[in-house]
Amino acid sequence: MDMENKPSKLKAALNYGALYGLVLLIINLISYILEMYDSVLMTIVGIVVGIGGLVYGIKKYRDDICDGFISYKSALGYGVLVVLFSGIIVNTGNYIYWSYDSSFIEYKLEQETDKMYNKGMTDEQIEQSLPYVEMFMKPGIMSIMAIFFNVLFGFILSLIIAAFLKKDPELFDQT
């Protein structure tokens, strides 16, 4: 592939991030539809797909677009861009789903209420606290917070993955 036909890092990350995000969104939707909110299996599947997808995406970018070479900084930057774009896709889908089906949000509110009871809070204290908890349990706020945490987690993963996938060109060809 010649230089003129290669997509920019941003375009490549957008394309791969969209695909990656759709796969993660499908996993989320399956867990929401089946009400597997705290399923260990779905958590493991999400983590494996998340890590595997990021490794595959950075490696594919390195090999197909960067001619087999990528610096640590470039791999890290590409990984963060992919996670940003996939997070936007996933959490836009989550927002739409949560706006039409509030069962996940209701489940989370119930969990928070149970946590307050388990901490020994009185009914009056819980009643005073619930409006603040509910304020953060809106689809829009949850989605924005999730994008932030996706990027943070993706940054940490990209720090590690970039260290393994970086490949600098040889300074002196061995031929």
C-alpha cells in the first residue's frame, strides 16, 4: 500500500474503534436483554474482547498501515483513540437502550439502596441520599461517565499493550 492510499491515524482509529465499539455494544446489549448485569461470565467476555480487540487493532495498524513498525508513543496514542471512539459508540448505544428500558438503572438504584442499608444507614438517611444517587443514575450522565472510565481504562491497557507491540525499524539493515 503506498503512502497516498494509507488512512491517517485518526481515520484508522475511527474505523477500527467503530467496529470494536459495535462488538462491545452487542456484548452489553446481550447482558442487558438477558438481565445478566453482574454476570461473571459476561464480565470475563467483555474483558477478553476488550483486551484482545485492542491488541489486535494496534497490531493490525502497525503491520498494515505503519509497514510493520510503530513507536511506543504512536501505539499508545492509537490505542487511546480506538478506545475513545469505541467508548462513544458503546455508550451512545447504552444511552439509547437505557432511555427505553430502565431495568438496568432500576437494578443499579436497588443495589445502591441495599449498600446504604448494609452500611447501617437509617430509612431517613437513605431517603435523603436517594435524590443524589438518582441524579447520577440518568442515562446521559451514566453514559458520559462511562466514556471517561472507558478511556481511562483503555489508556492503562494501551500503556501495557504498546510496550509489547512497539517495533522500531532497524537502524542498520543486516543485508
